[in-house]
Amino acid sequence: MSTTTSPLQRFFRGGKAGPLLVAAFAVVAVLLLLGYYLYPHYGRAYGEQIPFNRAMFGAAIQQPIAFSHRLHVTDKKIDCMYCHSTAERSLNAGMPSARKCLGCHDHIIPEHQEIQKLRAFVAAGQDIPWVRVYYNPDHVFFPHYRHLGKGVKCQECHGEVERVDQLRQSTFYMGFCLSCHEQRNAPRTCVACHQ
């Protein structure tokens, strides 16, 4: 009966060098973990891991223009309400016009290929055909202004979009809304959401 050892077993039993190799491996592992902890922005998600588990998330959505919430909100410190300017006073959060985007991007990276796409929509007199990401059923009444006025943060419904480059499709179901209303002692009658 022959006893063969695997390359991994030979590595760890490497004679005099074996304990040094194990120690070196442990040090490298600790340094990698420490680096990930100290510099989390190097491990940014590209939409795969939105840390939010109360809505149904689908696949990451390809948009007509590659827009990164992480870049604009986290890196450049642009407030959500700058682009979604109607959220505090209307039912919908609103989408910024292409001209609003060019207010910055006529001066900031104006020759970037994604900015050129943006400029082409403006030149053609077209709105950007964004693919819808967040869905509520048509029979649900959801006023953004009322929720923001009660102190609900964008992230509570939309997840931590400021951490991702590419959003994932999301559908909100009744249980999602009811659990939030229950936690906040908000109305849970039918007409509160179905008008």
C-alpha cells in the first residue's frame, strides 16, 4: 500500500521551512483582511451586493449611460436631492434632465464617452431613456414627499445605492411596506397606500 501526499500536504510539511511558510501565509492573510477593513473602497461592489434585504432585487440593469451613484454620491459628495429634486415636494423623486447633468459635465470630463452620449441625447432633443429600476405596483400610492417629511431616509427603501455603480432592479411588495409601517407606528389601513 503506497501512501502519497498531495502537493498541499508537502507544502505544509516542508521540513525546516514548513513552519515559516505557515507563519508567512498567516501574516499575509491577516494583512489582506486588515487592508480590506482599512480601505473598503478598494472592494467596491458593482451592484452585486447591495446590503439591503427587505425588497426583491433582480439583475443589475444596463442603462443607456453608465451612471455611478457611488462616484457621484460617495466620492463627489453630491446630495440625492440635487438630482432627484422633486422628491421632497411631489409623489415622484424625479429624474434629472440631461441638461442638468450637462450643467456640471460641460466643465467636468466633457470629452468622456458617456458624456458624449449624454450630449447626443440633448442634441437630438430626447430625454435619456433610463431603464426603470424600482417598481411599485400601479395600485400603490407612494408619495415620496410624505415619507421624506417623516424622516425616512432614501436608503431605507432604495438600499445603499451610494455604494454601487450599477443598480439592481427592485420590486417592492406589500410585506415590505407593512413591516416598515409597523416599525414606525405608521398607518396600516388599506386606504393609507391604496387610494
